[in-house]
Amino acid sequence: FISTIGTLYFLQNDHKKLALQKMRLFLSYIRDRYQLNTHDLDEAFVQKLAIRSEVPAALIQRIINMHRQIKGATGASEQSLIDFHLEMDKFYKNCK
């Protein structure tokens, strides 16, 4: 399902929708794995997630900042989607 949706958004060149969907899945993962409330993505959230996941707070903050930038834009470039994906991939590969 995820692969199909991702392919659909990618083929439509709707990089923003794909990035926003990736963030929804990322936040769902955080809620399920670390039992953290993901409503407010503030400094307290970043610190709690960094401690529980053993991922540097700077990486988590970059993911959140990139998400905010993409969300606030009218669209997203292919490169911004790739960069966003790579940052998330670093999180998934290093989280405990």
C-alpha cells in the first residue's frame, strides 16, 4: 500500500504530498515505538525523542524543520523530497 501511494504521488510529481505522507508515517512510528505525544513538535518533544531513540537531537530537529518548510510551501521540489527522505532514513537506521 505504502509503495503504491508513494509511486502514485511520485509519478504525479506531487512531492509535497509524498513528503507530508512520509511525515505522518514517521509520527505514527514515534507514537507506537516511543509512546510520545506528537501533537506539539517543540523542543521538549525533540529532547524526549532524542533520549528514547538515542538519535541526536540535531537530526530530529532537522527533520521537523524540513517538514515545516515543506508544509508551508506551495509545493516541494524533487531534491527537497530526497533530502527529507535521507534525513528520515538516518533516523530509522540509528534509532534504538
